[in-house]
Amino acid sequence: MSLFQDQYDVIVVGAGHAGCEAAAAAANMGCKTLLVTMNLQNIAQMSCNPAMGGIAKGQIVREIDALGGYSGIVSDKTAIQFKMLNVSKGPAMWSPRCQSDRMRFSEEWRLMLEQTPNLDFYQEMVSGILTENGKLVGVKTGLGLQIKGKTVVLTNGTFLNGLIHIGEKQFGGGRAGESASYGITEDLVNLGFESGRMKTGTPPRVDGRSLDYSKMIEQPGDVNPQKFSYSNQTQPLKEQRSCWMTYTSPEVHDLLREGFDRSPMFNGRIKSIGPRYCPSIEDKINRFADKDRHQLFVEPEGWHTVEVYVNGFSTSLPEDVQFNALRSVAGFENVKFFRPGYAIEYDYFPPTQLKHTLETKLVEGLYFAGQINGTTGYEEAASQGLMAGINAALKVKEEEPLILKRDEAYIGVLIDDLITKGTEEPYRMFTSRAEYRTLLRQDNADLRLTPKGYAIGLAKQERMERMEEKMVKSEAFLQFFRETSVKPEEANPILEAKGSSPMAQPDKMFKVFSRPQLELEDFKKFEKVSEYINEHHLDNEIVEQAEIQVKYSGYIEKEKNHADKLNRLEDVTIPDNFDFDKIRSISIEAKQKLNKIRPKTIAQASRISGVSPSDISVLLIYMGR
């Protein structure tokens, strides 16, 4: 008798952030799903910093939640601090971030997965994939077992042939204390996939009892914290833990430089490329030699543990160098280490080998998500896992795939960037990568995506009803502003107090409130507005939504029009078997790139590096447009 049922609909390999979202999505969409991981005790492990969200990443977490994923709910339930970043800028830049309880985060993910119907678990190393005639049929394990599946989602993180570096020491591992995974890369390469190597790193973990916080700058959470999830399953924090900030110094830098000759980054042991936007401390002082100090954020790992994460001190220098240098940082004079920082190299597969669904072009039914695609960050991984799980389930159900466009979600930008442009260094999402960031705000992810999640059976009825209520009430509030006039004697005291020109005659509230000097609290000072809010029981989320629509309506409309124009090119499809070589009028580089990427639409072709506007014009002629 077999350990497993005859055939699973979806097999997910790896239980990090990508794997957990993939498994939850597929199972919640009614597919019989198996989650295979090397250690069931480390489900959804926060391998690096104990936090979720941040610049652009917070928008991604809200998008995952809006579609019906779990990351927002888990983050809310296990948060110890919440902050909305960039509130001094426009709402397109507002980004939610929470500090997490590392142990509770992993526990909450496991409990939620265990309560998810249709989901089985198995602990073992997957050592390869099974194919027949170019189509995937399952996976094989280190014990020699074969598990049959209609689709497989690989979310292997940093485990594929992982190699850990600490100074001149190196050893195999997927992360500290866990073995690497072997066999999958070799199987995929034999099937014709191109692979590469990337690097990431992590800082030391230290004993918070050995730190002197009086020498640091306190970093508290927001006075009125919000939350990630749009659902009613979570509530904002009522109590929070502070983080702290300190700085390195020239003395610290000199002590670090003493170990450069033993650094795997500088002596050639590490040959792969690390994340540009999260460099190691040795890389920072080498590249920015003119700076005499760098920020360090001192982040508690949970509500009750004394373990502390030293954000900004990622390093692979020898442990004695790490220790001596950190002891020269203000507040760390008597620091005790829990474990040193390290770097890790691992295999990845250039994502240009994928379709927009995250299914591989070479093997039908095989999907890649997370760091295997060259990304960095929990949020980027989780969003890919969600989309791979969704599309694997839709494939099994023989339904149309879900592909998010660049004007619909940061997730759409992320996936389109990966499969169209590829990446040669760990990819990280930023607001600047999204050309429609005024449309892709953190406050409206539910309005953008919950209908899509509901349509595929992932977002539940309760979410759809909450979204519809928010939309209807926000629109009605906006209409109130458009129709209601305000007199100069009502408005001028507020306008003058905010340094705005006084009114000479009555005007519509919509026009008055569009002035940049006015803020949400100023709205509520008008009696008509406060009465409307109380009478219609509007919560802060609805009021904020209306405020954004009033103040940024011109920008929003302009971006919508621009997106609509470009989306017309999304409707011009390119046949799968189109022969780009037959077009004489496009450049050789364009032909090479087009043949490699095989874009599905003219719009996607236009985003490929090396394909010029004139090349696109020629393609449009060939497409009969």
C-alpha cells in the first residue's frame, strides 16, 4: 500500500513563504494538495529579519490578503509593532510594515495550514522531478519514493545546493542548522533549464540583555497602528514593542577592514552576486568609503524572547571580526552573540524561462516561485507562491489562468519584470519599479483584487461584501463632496490656519478639499462633514479612501488613461510559433531577445531590454495593426 494517494492535483515543494501561500491557495481552491518540506518544524521560517512589509513590500502583503492569501492575517496576528512608512509623502508611497514575533509567525502559519481543507503534509527532501514526454508527472524523494502529481510548484528558497560562508569556513546548508537540498538542480539542467548562482546574507543574532539601550535612539510604532488584512479576522495592535537605532563608526569600520583578507566576498570564495539593496556591512564600507557611519536597527525577535536581530550588519566576515567590530558600536559594548552572521550561495533559475503564470516553458505543469526565480524577500516570495498555487489549481481545473497586469498590482509588476527582463542579481520590489504606483496604493488593494480572488473561489464571500461596502460608501462620500457647497465664513478660518488662500465666494467641498495644504483632520472640522461621517457610520478606511480620491483625482485619472492606452497593446497577441527571424527590419539584438523571451503580446515585447520603439512599430505592422 502506498504512503500517498494515487495522484495529487498540486504538489508544493518547500514550506517557506512561497510554498505556504502556494499550498494554501491550491487547497482553498478545492485541489487535493501536498506540501513537502525537509522539516515541518520550520514552516514559514523567517530566515532573515523578523518583519513583514516595508517600501512596496507592504503593498504586496495587502495584495496577497486582498486575493485571499494568508500572509496579511498571519502578520497581523503575530505583530509586535506596526508602522506606516512614508506618510510624509503622497499615498502612492505609503507602505505598511510590521515587526513580527518570529516564533509565533511560524506557529500561526502552521496552525492555519493545518486547518486548511484538502492539504496534506510530508517531511522529506525532494531530490528530483518526474516527467513523461516533456510533461510533469510528480516528484521523487531522497528515500526513493515517487509521489504522483498533476502539477508541481517548486519553492526551494536558498536550499538548492546551498553553501554557507563564515570567513574562511564554508559548509553545505540551506540556512543555519539545516542541510541543503540536492538533486533538483541537476534534474532540471538535464531537462534543458539554465541555472545560475546567487548570494544573500544575514546578520548576527545577539542577546538583548547584554545591550545598553540608553545609548540608542528609540523607534516606537505608530500611535494609531493599522493592520495588513482587510478581513475582520484581525485587529490593530493595542500594545507594541519598540525597536532601537544606533550607528557604526570609523573605529567599527577599521575593525571590520582588518578581516577583509579573510572575507569570502573579497578573497574570491563567493563568486555569485548578492542583493544590491541589502548589502553586507563589509560591502557597504568598501563601496561607500566616504561615509563614516551607517545605521543599525536593533529589532526584538518577539514579545518575550531576549534574542535581537541587528538589521544593517549582515556579514560573512570571520566570527571574531564580527564580534570585535560589533562591540565597538554604541550600546553593544558588552554584546553576547547567539550566533554569527553568514552568507549563503544557492542555485536559481533565470525567470525568463517562465510564462506569466509562473509555469515553466520547458515542462508543462511545473511552476517556480520565490528565490528559485532570483528574487529576495519574504513578500516577493509569498506573492509568487500565491500566483503559482492559483495558476496550478486553475490548470488542474481546466480554467483560464489568473494573470495580473502591471496597472492592476505590484504582483503583476514583479512577475512581468522577472519573466520579461530576467534578473542577474537578487530582485527586490520598489515603488519606483511600478509605472502606475498612484493606482497601486496600499489602501485600495481590496478594490483592485478582491473581485478577482472571489471569482476564482479564493477570496470568501465575507471579503467581497466588505469590499463592496467600502466601495459604495466611499463613492457616496465622494458624491457628497461634489454636491455640497461650503461658505467662505466656514472655510476661511481653517484655510488661513493652514496657510492656504481664503475663499471669496461659496464653492463645492470637492474643490476646496483638493488643496494640498488640507489634511484628513481638517475635513472633519466642517460640521456637515462630521455629521455625514457619524450618520453613515464611516470608518477611517472609508474616509481615507475618499480623501485620497479627492486630493489625487487628477493624478489617478491621468494614470488610468495612460494605462488604458498601453493596455491596448496587451490585446495585440503574438502567435506562439511566430518566427521573429523572418522580419528583416528589426535589429539583430531585438530578434535574439524576442526569440529568447517569446513574448505573448506586443506590450510585453515593448518592455524587453534591447527591443526599440521602431522594432515595436515593425511588429505592429506584421500583426496587421
